[in-house]
Amino acid sequence: MTEPIHKGKDLPPVWVIHSASNGDSEAMEQVIRYYANYMSRLCTRTLYDKDGTPHVCVDTHMKRCLEIRLIRAVMRT
């Protein structure tokens, strides 16, 4: 049986998520890496300088908050 694919990207195996929920830091890192691009897209903001020029950047504080929420969610399972 093959692993399921979500939008062209292999989902993390169940054993990785299970290991992460049991406190394995390497497994948790794999889960965070899987969702890193998605969280970056959610945290992308357009900021304007004093001349009105737009700059697209990632709000690192918001991304860190999402990572913490992901860790908490995985640890609850």
C-alpha cells in the first residue's frame, strides 16, 4: 500500500506523527518541515516603506506562533 499524497507532496508517515507525539524531537522537526511552506504562505504580509513601495515578507513572529500551535496539537494526540 502506498503512502497518501496531498497536493503532490507525500504526507508524513503515521509513525513519524506518533513518534512526534511521544516526544521525539527529530520526528517533530519532520512534521514542522512538512508544514513550513504552508505556514510561510499563511504568514506572508505586504509591508510598505515611507515612499509607499510594497515589500512582501514573512511575519516571523506569526510563523513561530503557528509552529508552537502545531507542536501543541501534535503533542495532544
